[in-house]
Amino acid sequence: MRIFMQTQPTAKEPPRYYHLILQQDLLGGWILIREWGQQGSRASGKKDYFEQREVAEEALTSARDQQLKKGFSIMFAQGMEGPLGSRYEA
């Protein structure tokens, strides 16, 4: 699952971005990768590990909601296949 968010560019600086990626690791756990920065400059990031998918999804939606409150807009969102093949959309 991926969500890419961005702020509106201003005359003085390029837009900022916030990228969320949720993926399953080889041992069945879930990793939430958060990357942020300003377009064209060095990025910062953080990885969090979760044993349960539901908890990881809650962390992803919480991080998304926090950034939306800060003025970011969702530019791209991609879901993932659920356990029964159903599509999950953020």
C-alpha cells in the first residue's frame, strides 16, 4: 500500500512531500515506511515494525490524517490485495 502526499508549491520554495509505504516482510510482519522532504533535496525517513496488519494499517491512516491536517494533499494512493484477493484502498 502506498500513499504519496504533497504541499502546494510557493514562489519561494518547491513543494514538500510525504510518502507512506506499508509492506509485509518475509516473516509475516508489517513495515510502515515514512519518507518526507522537499522536492529536489535530501529526504528523511523512518521505519516502524508491526506484528499485525490491522495495527499497521491504523498507523498508516493515522500518519496520513496527521499530514492532511498539516496541509498536504494526496497525489497518489495504491491499495494492496487482501487475504481473499479483495482490493483494499486507503
